[in-house]
Amino acid sequence: MDEAPDRLQRERAVRRIERLAQAWPHCPLVVTSRPAAYQDKAVLAGFAHTTIEALDGPAIDGFLARWSRALFPERPDRAESHHRELVAALASRREIRLLACNTVMLTALAVVHWNDKRLPEQRAELYESIIRWLIEGREQRPGREKSQRCRQLLADLALVMQTAPKGRQVQVTRRWAAERIAHRFERGLDSSDPIERAEGFLAAEEIDSGVLVRRGHQLRFWHLTFQEYLAAQALAGRPDAERAELLLTAAPAGTPALYRPEWREAVLLLAGVLYLQGEDKVEGLFAAVLDRLGPAPTLADQARAAGLLGALVRDLARMALS
């Protein structure tokens, strides 16, 4: 159902499927859809509704075995070898194992492994590969924003959720989200409201890429790390001084964002994104942290900075070796 280009086309498809089921009542029919597309008038009457739960170990292994056989149908030995490589790649890190429990993410990981002949060692590279595949997978749908603009809009949203005045938000209303990115939507030739156009984009993106998902009346990123990675992407695109100001200026509670627990993963991912822009960008981040200590830092401040910089070095070591 989610392959239909818009809501009206999905609703028309539902009516056709219902008529088909009435005309041939003994013909088994299976209809699949992402959850975001199966709502309101796009729900099929008289059909049993079920959802795909998180995959366990045997289900993941079965998927990978079938995937490998589909890639090498005439070479059982090569299929088995590819299967072993995939299993080892997915078992290598905890964050990959968690993603693999979802069917869409498992497919994304398998595609990334096939395209790149490996899974990236550094997390920033891994999430970049997955998000790029998710966003570009539906780019051809008529009326959809181009992939680069989709990424920009999602990154803008991730950053405003990460920097919300009341603290990081991981779930917001669609209207709240639309209001924060509406400045990216100039008033159209038909005088349509930018906020309404932004809401339309967010609703479509739940179906097109799946990077955003809806929980009741709330909107969130499918995985918290997607929000953190895209926020890091947005930060990496800001001028160095603006980025340092946002990360290192003490909040009302007295702790700069750089050191707050809810920012830790975003900061680690930011270092990976900056590394891809050039090592001087990473050196600039390190220098900003050290400069902010001042001429006579306390032992506690020194320890806090050393702990953060040590974590950044460890995280970047994978990228330098890959």
C-alpha cells in the first residue's frame, strides 16, 4: 500500500482490493504496507490485520540466508560464504545488532554491505549509509522532494528537537515540527501556507523513507540515533564559531551541551562527520574544548574535558583505521 504515490491513490487502491475480495471470496489476498500508510480510509475492511514484530536471532539468520541465496542463485558455495560474512558483520557491534531486529533496517544493512562490500566501522559512516539508502529509495515518487532537500529538512528538524529550550525532545507533534521547518518552504504559487506544506512533507516522509514515524499524534525519528546523527550533520554545516557557541555555552543549568548526557552520542557522531570534512575540522573542535577551559581550570573541569576528548579519540580511531 505504501508504494502508492499519495493518500488518494492509496484509498482508491483499497476500494479496488475490497471489490476484488468480494468478487473472488475464496482467493487468498495478502496486502503489505508500512504502518504509516495503513491509516484512516486506507484501512481494508474485512481483512485480518497483523504486524511484523522484532526479529529474533533465528529469523535474522533465515533472512540473511535467503538474501544470500537470492544474490547467488547459481553458486551455493558463494551464497554460503556471503551469508557467513553478513552474519559476522552484524554480530560485530551492539548498535548493528539492535538495528538488525527491524526488517527495514536489516534490509538496509544487507544493501549497504552489498554496495560497499562491508559495513562501515565508524558509526557516523554506518548511519550515513543507512539514511542515504532510506532517503534515496523513494526519490522517484512524483512530487517528492529531492533527496538532498529531504536530508536538509530532516537535519533541521533533528537539530531543533535536540536544542529545544525545554531540553531535548525525542517526540513532538507534527504541527510543532512543521512550524520549526516552515521557513524552508516559501509560499507557493497557489499561496499555500508554508506550515501546511511542511506538515505535508512530514506526513509523506513517514511513508517515503521511514526515517520519521508516528506514534499516535506524535512524531519521532525511527531510531534516536537517527535524530542524533542528523543533528550532528546540521551542526557540521554551521560556521565553526556558531557551532562552538551552541555546544560550549553553559545552559541555564550551568552545563554546556557538549557535556550533557543527552548530547553525548550526537557529539561523538559530530566528530565523525567533521572528520570526513577534513582533519582540521576535528582539530578545531578539540581546540574549542581546550580553549574554553581557560587559563586556570579546576581539576574537575580538566577531568571532564579529558574524558570527552578521550571518547572522541576512541570513536575516531575506527574511522582512521578503515
